[in-house]
Amino acid sequence: MSLAHAPRNRIAAVYNVNRYLAERKIMLQCWADMLHAWIDGRSAKDLIADAKQRAAEVHDDELDDDL
């Protein structure tokens, strides 16, 4: 989901916005690509799998930076 619940404090909110920004960009681009695929009568299955893979790689890279 692009819109998430609001954290209770401002510091957590700023941290979460930055932490998940790359994943949200991937998700929203995937959504746009899916709409185009459906309009053209194509399946979006491969687009979804690709977006999931890219989002997982972004998350793994962020964890490496935290260590």
C-alpha cells in the first residue's frame, strides 16, 4: 500500500518516509505498468514478479547499509 498508517512521533515519520521511498517508487511504477498492460490486453504477472524482486533487492541493500 502506498499510504500507510502514521507513526506516533515526527522522527519516526521522517525515518519511515525515507526508508520506504525506493520501495514505494517501485510499487507505483509497477501499478502504472500494470494499468498499461491491462489496457493493451496483456497479463501483468511478469511485471508484478519483477517489481517484487526489485523491491526485495532495495530492502536487502538498505539492511547492508545499516550494519
